[in-house]
Amino acid sequence: MVVKLRRPILVGGLGLSFSLWMLQNLHDSMVQVSEFGILSLLAIGGGLWLLKLNRTQDSSELLNGTPVDRATVEGTIAKAEAVVNQLAQEVEDHQALATLREQVTQLLIELDRQKMIASVTGGKSVGKTTLIKVLEQNLETGNFASLQFQETSPLFVEADETSDANVLAKANKSDIVLFLTNGDLTDSEFQTLQKFKAANQNTILVFNKQDQYLPDERVSILQSLKQRMSSIVVATAASPSPIKVRKHKEDGAVQEWMEQLAPDIQQLTQQLGEMLTQQGQQLVWSTTMRKALLLKAEAKNLLNGTRRDRAVPVIEQYQWIAAAAAFANPVPALDILATAAINAQMVMDLGGIYQQKFSLEQAQTVAGTMGSLMLKLGLVELSSKAIGTVLKSNAVTFVAGGLVQGVSAAYLTRIAGLSLVEYFQQQEIAINSGTALNLDKLKQTLQNVFQQNQQIGLLQGFVKQGVKRLLPEAQQPQLMESRTVA
Ligand SMILES: Nc1nc2c(ncn2[C@@H]2O[C@H](COP(=O)(O)OP(=O)(O)OP(=O)(O)O)[C@@H](O)[C@H]2O)c(=O)[nH]1
Ligand SMILES: [Mg+2]
């Protein structure tokens, strides 16, 4: 718990004076518009750089479109199991452990699963039930004996998107998805198909009820579907409407009757047949892979949750240490913030919680790196100005010397701590995984966390807490009273 203070560091100007000027001038109205974060103001004032965060998703594990082999799936199951074991080690009696372990066992069994499942999905009344019925009548023999169809509830019917998300999640646990549409794709249909693709789900896009179109229309719709989607596209008529048949007799009379046509699902059965013979085993492995990744993510989430519960009190402890030091020490704000706020010991403690062991020397480097990043990004300058503004807007007529510094140091410690937590959370779960920091990622995380914590409401709450900590009791009533007025 060493609080290190160094000599002033020169701050590179970021040209944010205009933003800050706006901040000063708008602070009265800002108090009312709590949803309007300081950041939005900064953006207006030329701080747009802060918003240009390219969120690179870690997609390396999605295996988009690549076939998976058994070894890869087994490797992924092993990784999921390792995360579960780590959770067991850190929280012996975690209530989810039994279920997670059971799921790991299930996945290993699933690798050799013979029965395959196809989900039949799409919007309301597109013909899911009808198609399944026809398919089942046609597919009782041969290859298809191993294939089972399950209908999902219709997509796109309710306003709330959670039900669609549930349908998608369930469909992704099957080996094949038959996605039905009755014509050109709507936007939501297109989005959903993209999601299946992103999840590496084997999908056949089925243009059903093609009998409702004229022959040349059918061709052009099918063509346009094929152009938009890289997946397999087939046209079907699971239950064509009856057509009127007219017969001219020799005596000149005309006879008319309605004739029921046979279902047309030939393109689909052919595609399904090819898929099953060519990639049967593959399909099962892909599904198992998706499930293993889900399980791993779930276990990692639980692990991160428990770790975070332990990390936050640690951050709070260091944030008040930093606050007290900065409050008591009459050095320039920027200097003290950059040096005292990010304590190497905090880096070590947090690293310990996340199984990223640092030596003191490494932790000092991390702390120093974060400090200079925060300076370079202008976070130090922005925070102290913003905190000063909040203090004034609370009508604290007497701002005790060092108060802004103290609260700012606490605030920056918090940002640094939460950023580290966020950063560690994104790392692969492994014991003693390397301590080499990915600077770009750390920088991005700092910006994200700073952004999340810059909401006026949050900042005000924090300032209040800081003042309570730093000011002697006698001076506090004044603040509390004036706050009720404001
Ligand atoms: N013309 C025509 N009608 C069809 C075709 N396939 C299904 N239908 C009709 O479309 C209607 C809806 O069919 P369902 O199979 O119930 O559709 P669904 O997708 O299961 O409907 P929900 O489960 O309610 O979302 C029924 O009246 C079917 O007869 C087709 O290829 N052509
Ligand atoms: Mg149905």
C-alpha cells in the first residue's frame, strides 16, 4: 500500500479547452439532464476521438464457416472443463458446479451422437408444421432415418426480442436449421440468417409456398435469395393450393374441377440428403462445438462474476488511499493523479484475483503505463475539470484545498482498477497466463470504462461519496443542505 508521489509530469495539451469551456458553461443545465453524459458534450466540443473506439470482437473462436474436426471439439470441451475446474477451485461450493460438470460429461457423449436434429424455423405461418409433416412422410427410409425435425415457435411475432433470441439459441443447439421464408427476405429475416451464419450454424434457406407465384416470379425470387445469402437456398411448396383444371369435351361442353397438387419438396430432400451423407459427422461436431463454446462462456461468466465481487472492494480500498494522499499533499493536480492514483500494489492484488501474477516490478510498469495512458488520453485533465464542475454545481461555496485533487485521485484509481478488471475478464482463463500486456486492448478498455463512468449521475454520486470521506464532519452539512436546494 505504498503511495508513490513523483515530480510533476508535463501534460500534453489535447486541445480540449473548448469542451471544457462548454462543460463549465453548461454545468447548471447538466445537473438536470443526467442522462446526457459529459461525454456527449465532449463529442460536441471536438472530443470525437473518444468515441472512435473500434470494438474488435474476439471472433477467433467462432470458426466462421470452417469445418471442425473432432480434435478441435475435444480441445474446446477440455477448455470449458478447465474453466469449470477453476471455478470449483475458487468457489468450492458454487451452486452451478454440479450442472456445469454434468454438461461437460454430456458434451463428450454427444461427440458420438447418431441421431441428428433439424430445427424448422421462420416467421408466423410460413409453413413450418406443414413442411415437417411432408418431410416426415417422405424421409422414413435410408439416410433420413437418423434425422428428427423440431419446429420452433414462430419468429418476429412479438415486440420483445427475447423470445426470438430464445428461439435462436435453441435452434443453434440443433445440427441443421431449415429457415423458411415465403418470398423475398425481410430485414429481420436477413438479420436472423446472418446470426445463424455467425454462429457457424448449418442453414438451408427454404423458399416455401412458391406455388403462390407465377413461374417467372419464382425464378427471380429464388435468384435474388441466392444472391443475398451465401447459404444453400431451395424452393418448395409443402402444400400447394389446389388449381382449377378445365377440360373441353368433344361435344363442346366444358368440365371444371379443383385438383390438389402433390407437395414439391424435391430440391430440399436432395439437399438434405447430400448434407447428411457428405457431412453427417461434421454436423454433429459443429453442434457440439457450439455447445462447448457456450458452456465455456457461461462458466467464464460465473467465474468473472465471483472474481469481480472480490475485486471491487480492493479497488475501493485503494481509491480512498489515493484520495487521502492527494488531499493531504499540495502538489499540482495532474501530477498527483498520474502518479499516486494507480498503485502498483493494487495492480498486483487485482492480478492475483484474476490469476495474472505480477512481480512488483511488472506491476510498477503496468501502473506507470496506465498512468501515462490516462494522461495521454486526457482522462486526468477531463476528470479533474468535471469533478471541479460537479463540486461547484453542488454549490459548495468553500471548496477545501486539495478536495478536487483528492476526489479526482479516487476517481482515477477507480477507473484504472475497473479497467484492469475489465481487461483481465477478457483474457483466456488460464493459470498464470503470461503477463505481457496488450497495450492497445488496455487503452481501449480504459477508454470504454472511462466512458461508462462519465455519466453525470454516476459522477455526482461519486463526488458526494468522496466529499464525505475527505471533509471533516463539520463541513459536510453545508454540502448536504445545498444539494437539496440544487
Ligand atoms: N399455398 C401454399 N400454402 C402453404 C404451403 N405450405 C403451407 N401452406 C399453408 O400455410 C398455412 C400455414 O401453415 P403451417 O404449416 O401451419 O405454418 P406454420 O409455419 O407452422 O405456422 P405457425 O406454427 O402458426 O407459425 C396453412 O394453411 C398451410 O396449408 C405451400 O407451400 N403453399
Ligand atoms: Mg406451426
